[in-house]
Amino acid sequence: MTNPQPDNPKIFADPATMPTYETKRLTVPSAEALIGVPLRCLDKGFVRLVDYMGGDARVVQSARVSYGEGTKTIRDDAALIDYLIRNAHTSPIEQVETVTHWKLPIFVARQIVRTRTASLNEESARYSILGNEFWVPSLEELRAQSSTNKQMSGEVLPRELAEKLLAAIVAEQQSGYTLYEELLRQGLSREVARIVLDAAVYTEWYWKIDAKNLIDTLRLRDDSHAQPQTQAYARAMKEVLRAVAPQVYASADEHVWGAARFGRSERQALADMLDGVECRIEGGARDRFVAKLAIAKPNPLYLPLERIGFADEEVMRLDGHGIRTGGDLVECATRGALRSLFGDTAEDLFRRADAAGLVLRGW
Ligand SMILES: Cc1cc2nc3c(=O)[nH]c(=O)nc-3n(C[C@H](O)[C@H](O)[C@H](O)COP(=O)(O)OP(=O)(O)OC[C@H]3O[C@@H](n4cnc5c(N)ncnc54)[C@H](O)[C@@H]3O)c2cc1C
């Protein structure tokens, strides 16, 4: 039995109200559950899964076309996917597609748009009027220029200075938006009036990418060298991939995001160290080598706060510790961080999550 087509085509703007149909297509329960759920990013943004094609089973199905029935050694589906990713046989991974809807500041969009292997369609500020929504950094996000890395932030600014700068940033955003409205009132076209808005203004887009190129993009963008605000969106996209193709996600986590590339002398040093010989790499090269050996940071944890019955004051405690919350989700917390904040209450929190049937990964 199928639902009738809605009369109003605008209904398609909201995935939660979209009609559903019986399908012969491959579906993935965790992806179906995630469709339409906003994964909060920054103060006002989100990523939500709109649609997907394929999943782990599609990777296996398409891989078996090339490997055929004769390949008896790669019987197990999970092992096959792991083999493909480990050995960069990535064309079956490209068979999985994701379509997501993002709300993001323009300065983040400018970075993500460099991923040429994605297809996107962005809100037109020539056609529609942009909302008065800007990314407003928290005080902890106002940090000094890094003294060691030219493209990164360093120490958190002294609180008094941070408060002064934050007030100036907000005032500038609001005066820009007031002027934007005034220019529109005076009859200036939308395509020119928008030039007075800064790069922190939020935009929206639909973003489509296959799982292979998504894995590569997330390697670059959920990395400590990437801009933290862009990392937030990369982490949300990791959740999307985990829902759509859990085994692809697990193998990418192990062999791509969790991997490091060692040069010839670094491999020699590792071999020497296994033989009990001291590492002979020195200076900056040694620092870079050691950094590669550091275990990657844990995956983020998304807690749907409402579903585990979080009280407001608990949410405030998370905010107060720089763990960003938004709507009904808290992002980027690890089990260890929650434990250090809540002590025994953390165990209660994990129990509540279990009772709600949530799988809290990432610690
Ligand atoms: C931390 C960081 C800092 C960055 N800083 C800057 C910066 O200062 N300035 C700046 O301009 N960009 C910057 N970038 C963007 C970066 O240089 C890449 O353009 C971006 O990450 C996209 O990577 P990609 O080309 O691998 O991905 P995609 O565009 O998705 O391409 C995927 C792959 O397809 C192939 N490919 C795609 N297009 C071409 C092509 N035209 N020719 C040959 N091969 C192609 C390549 O193998 C490529 O790896 C930065 C990125 C990061 C992560």
C-alpha cells in the first residue's frame, strides 16, 4: 500500500512529513531511523540525512560482481568490506551515496565546497532573503593566533578581552544585518544587498556524496589541523556514514582515519625499535614522527538529551564545560569527559541511554 502524492510540493522540504512507500530497494534500519533527525553543529547549524542509496550490503553485492562466486576466501561480508578498504579497492564503496541537508556558516561552506567530488545545491541569496542568523562563537572559542601553526588558534583569550571582542563581533553582525534590511527596504536588489553580511551568516544546502569520497573528506576535515567549526560538520557526517554503512564506517575508522603514513626513515625507526634499538630520528622530524604515533582522538558521542531525560541543569553543566549542546543533542562529548563531569551520575546517564535503546559509541 502506498501513500498518495501530496498536493503541496512544498511538503518535500521537510523529510519528516514526506510520504513513504513500500520499496524493493535496499534499506538500512539505522539510516531509516536517522532520516530527518538534525545532528546539531555549532550554535545554530545542523546536518540531517535526507536520503541514501545502498549500504554495507550494496558494497558486498557490487564487489561480488568483480570477485565472483569463485572467491571463497572472502566469504564473510564484514571481512570483504574490511579487505576492500584496507587495500584501497574503493570502487564498490562508491556505490553507496548519501544526501544530507546542512545549515552552516558561509565560512565553513567555503571550505567544504573544495570537495569537488560532492554535488551540492545551496540556498540562493539572490532569490531569497537571508535570515538574521550568524555563528556566534562562545568565549572559549575566542582564542589567540597559534604561535606554532600559522593556520590555527592557540590559547583561549583572557576572559575580559574575550567578552569585549565577542560584544564587538555581535554588534558588527547586527549592524550589518540592519543595513542589509535597510538596503532591501530602499529597493536595492537582494543579490547586491547581501554584500554587507559577513562570512559567519548561516546558509543551507543539500550535499550529495558517495561513501568513498566522504571517507576521504572526513579524513581531512575531522582532523586536528582542520578548522574546529568545520570539524563539527565532519563529525556529524561520520554519524551519517555510521548509520548508512556501519561496516564501511568501522573499516574506514580502522584503516583510513585511524591510520598514519610513515616515510622510509620512520619505518626504519619502527623496525629498529622492535629490535630494541633506540629511535635515531631527531629534532622536528622526531616530533612529527611521535605525533603520528599518538592515538587519534576518540570519536564524538551524540547524546539525544531528551530521550535520556536530561534535566536543564545537567545541560547547563555540559555547556559550562565547553561541551556544546543544541536542541536535543549534545555533540562531541566522550564517555571519559562525561564521567569526569558527572562522576557516578555518568553511569546513570549511560544506563538511561541503554534503557532508551541508544547505542552510545565513541569512547
Ligand atoms: C586543513 C586544510 C587546509 C586547507 N587549506 C587550503 C588553502 O589554504 N587554500 C585552498 O585553496 N585550499 C585549501 N584546502 C583545500 C585542499 O587543498 C583541497 O582542495 C580540499 O581538501 C579537497 O581535497 P581533494 O582535492 O582531495 O578532494 P576532492 O575535490 O573531493 O577530490 C578528490 C580527489 O579527486 C582527484 N581530483 C579532483 N579534482 C581534480 C583535479 N582537478 N585534478 C586532479 N585530480 C583531481 C584528486 O585525487 C582528489 O584527491 C585545505 C584543506 C584542508 C583539509
